[in-house]
Amino acid sequence: SSFEAGFGALSAGPGMRPFVLLVPWVSLAATPIGFQLHSYNDLREWHQLPFKAGFFGNPDALLSMKVDFNTLTEEGTFLMTHDDPQPGVAYDNSGSMLGAVEQLLHSSPRLRLRIALCFKQYAALSSGPCADNAAATQWIAAVDAFYSAAQGLVQSYPGRLEWVLDGMAKPQDCLAQRWRPWNATWIPGDSSPPLAWASDDQGLGYDRYAILNPSASSIPVFQVMGHLGFGKFKNGPYPLQVWEPDDQPSLIDYGTSFVSSRPNGHYQMHNAINIDPAMWAIFTSKVTGAAWNHELSTHAKDVTKPHLVPVGNSRYLILYTPTGAAHASYLQITGEVFSTPSSTVENSLGVAVLAAAAGLASSGLAPVFVLTAEAVQEYTVATSGAMVLEHSVPLSRRLRGAIAIASGPGGVAVLTVSKRQVDLRYVDFENGSDTDAGWPAHLNPGSIESAAVVRAGSVWIVAVSNGTHVSVSTGKGWVLAGVGRSVSLAAGEGSDPTVVLVVDGGFCYNGNTINRQAAFKVCDASPTPCPVVMDYTLGRAQQWVAWSRSVELAGSCGSLLHGTYDFGNNPSAAIVHLPAGAAVVAVHEVPRSADTCGCGTPEPRNLGGLVLDGWAFYTEAQEDAVML
């Protein structure tokens, strides 16, 4: 199946280490807020979901999902689409979903799943499932058949799988006692019995309404429910579940309101989200404290082209250019991930910066390499945070067209672009010479507006953009990765480190609009650039090498983890190691457009400013976890 093929692509070879995304809800002792993945109806995305949801970080955590069951087919299965199905689209169905669930549970021994089934009303069922007509009879028989097969999986994987009823299949009227022991959502204002807010009357099926599931459309209604103590639900085993918030102000408002009115220490709240978990982590960080999303303060009120350089000891230098200025400035940020960062030093550098990278620190803080239009420079960083120029090597004829730099085993390497080729050469600060960096020169793939390079173990990885599309090479030709305008690469430590590519001008595969529409399946989307969408792509170095030999785009259905994490321009990323894993840390310009292409909405920011993002993404603690 398509799910099995995708899951196999994420499975590791011998000796590979576990790689999973960590998101704040795996530490519920620290925050009562988590999420449910909502309307993930394309099974080709599912192989990435356990890694994105980070359940490996806590053996008691689970992956909570909601899928949509729409029109009943002649074969007796339900089409998986939120909106009404359209002709010519080969939707997944309830039968193929059972196979995907079994594959996940079989291949992921620590995984626990809770899947809510939202049965949609469609034309033939307009009179409801309890009507005295053939359509209702057929519909109930089809749900009976699904229930029997799904309960078989529950018995095969005891304690690891739970089904929840939503939509037309809620326990009401003729369905009040049907399909026990499955519980259901209680939504204010829909067909849910009002008395089930407080009553657990088994004879009426009210006991099965166990999950409070309000819409995110009205914070006053939510606050009233909080003042009323959230009814009977506060004493149940399920989190309160607010469905489909995708704008950051609402996520913060609901989170803050819930925390302030939380009736007891064990009651939790989940946001039912269509957005990527990384974006959720960043958007809720003001409430959870488990990610970064900080607007930085600079002397200049309109700045561009930030470059993030981690120099060690929880310090980061951010080099940027004030609009209209001839020279760059730099800002030192200090703070443990994810404590509140502080700005301690801000000075002018005296040169115009094209690119910057951290060197290898033998002791103390790492040196910083800076590329200008005329030279490659090496700076040391004083304990005060000031940058001190140590060496400056003018660009030779071979280095004209320099566009990016990175540290490697031979020192600092410079990526150059000419009309004919892209090349990579080491710079020797002692004698001013340059030598081959061991990356074969490539033919120029076309007009290059942005480029990045990183050394990952024994591999050089290069990304270039023509302004709309990104191509990547690991040494043997170019592979189209997807859309993107400005590119940044970063790598962790070790022989097979994690590599992250971040871009602006990206495309969000997951959001309220794309997850719910029915014109095409998510994995069949044709990526089109959105100027302020910022995407991440994550994988170990050897996974990037394997991917570069394929023909697939880097998307939410591919062999590399991919998603949209925030909105802005000119992102610059680093990977920072943590005691129990690692984090992506990235700085970007405040988005210069409010059009997020239906992907979500960030908090309003001061135009011309900088934002520091960060989120944890993997752990190596679980040796028996599914490998990526």
C-alpha cells in the first residue's frame, strides 16, 4: 500500500539511530496542553505522523487523530474526505485505513493510538441514520462491519488502540447503545444532547459522551464553560478538545483561558489541528514554554537578511543589515533552550555580510566566519560577546561569485557560482590560498538567487534556489526538492548527523483549507510558492543522500520529515543539542505580507523586526523505538 511504502522509506538501515520529533505535550507535567491531528485523510502522510508527534519521548503518551468518513461506497466502505467527494479522486477509505492502523501498531511497539471517526452526512443520508429507509439501513450495516473489524484490531493490540465516535455516528436515538464501548464527542450546539453536559445516564447513552469538543470560533463561550467547571468532563479520562484553531492569537487565548480556569491538576486540553505539529509548538510556546517564538529587539527598526550563528554556551550571534545601511550589525542572544532568551550585545560589524557560519571551537566560544563581497573573514567572540576580527582573506579570481560558506574538516569552505558551474573550495587563512573542498563541481542549474551549504558527517549538502524552486545536491547532480525562495541549511554533530533545510516561499501541505478540501488528496498537491510560508525538511545525512537518488519532492508524504513551521522571510537555522535530544533554532524577518495562503495566522508583529523560533525535534533515548 502507499502507507507501507512511505513507512518503509522512514525505516532505518542497520545501525541507524532513532529520530523523532518532540513536541511539548509529551511533558504534560510541565504543560496541560497538547493536540489532536485533525483531518489527516491521506494515508500517505501517516508514516511521518508518529515521528512528528513525538510519542517516543514518553511511553505513556499517545498519538491522537481524527479522520473523516464521508460517502458510503458500493463496496461498503466510507471515503476519507472532509468535504463532499468529487469525481475522479481516488480517496482512501475506511478499509484501507484499518490496514494503515495495523501497520503503524505492528511496526511501532510503543505507539498508542486514539482515532476519532467523524462520520459525515451526505445526500443519501439526509434523513439521518435512524430513518426508515434503505440508505439508513445500508449505512448502519456498513458501520457495523467496520466496527467488527476495528474491534478486532483493538483485541489484537490490547491497551494500544481506541476509537471515538463523532458526527452522524454519535450515540443518539437508535444508536444510543450501538457500538459500545466506543465513546463520543460532546459538541455544544450540534446534535449532542444538552443534558449530557452533566449527566452520565447509561440508559440514554449519555455516559458515552465523554469528550468535551467545542469549536474554536467563540472564546466567550469557552470561557463560560470554564466558569462552569467544564461540566462532567473535568472528571473524565479525556482531554478537553478545541477543534480547528489555526491562528496563533486564538491558540494563545484558548490556552491561557484554559490554564486559568483549569479545575484540577489532571484535566488537559488538546487543540484539534490541521497545521503541522512544529507550527503548533511554536504558536503555543507563550503558554507551554516548550518552544521559542520571540520577537527580538534591535536598535534599528527595519532590518533584513539575518544570519544565525550558534557560538556555544547557549549563545547565538545574529548578524543582520538595517535597511539602507551599508554595513551589517550583530546581536548576541543568550539563553538555554527554551528559557526566555536575552539580548546582551548589539554592535555594528563594519562590513556588508553575504553569509556567516560558526567554526569548530577547540575551547571557549566558536569562531565565526563571515563572507563579504570582497573577502572571507574570521572573527573570535570575546566573553563580552563582541566580535574581534582575526583574519581577512580577499576573494581570489576563483572565489568570485561566492554566495555561501560553511565549516568543514579543512576549515571554512566557500560556495561559488559562475555562469557555468557551482563549486566549493577551502580558504587557507594563513597563506590566503584556496583548495578543492572535495565536492565535485556541478553544472549551474540556472539562475541562483540563494544558496546554502553544510558539512554533515562525511557529506557536503548544497541547496540552491532560483527564487521560486529549490534544488539540492549531496554530490551527484541536482534534485528538485520543492518550492522556496531563501534557503538555509544546518547540521548536528556525529558521523550521521541530522540535517535541516529551512526556506521561505514554501508551500503548506497541511492546514485548515487543504486538509478539508476534496478536489485532490494532500499528497497529490502541486506545490505553489507562498512568499511568507516557511518550511522545514529534516533527515539524517545518509537519508538525504538516499533521498537525492530518488525523484520525489521533499513533502509531508516523502521519506524526509517535512512541514510548515511559521511565517516570515529570509530564515536562518541552526541545530542545537539538548541533554535529551536536539532543537531547530531559526531566526527570520517578520513577514512583509499578511497573506499566509490559508495556512494559519501568526501573531501581529512589528514590520521590519526579527523573530527567533525554536522547537525540539528528536531523541536518541529509545533504542527500541521505530527507526527513521
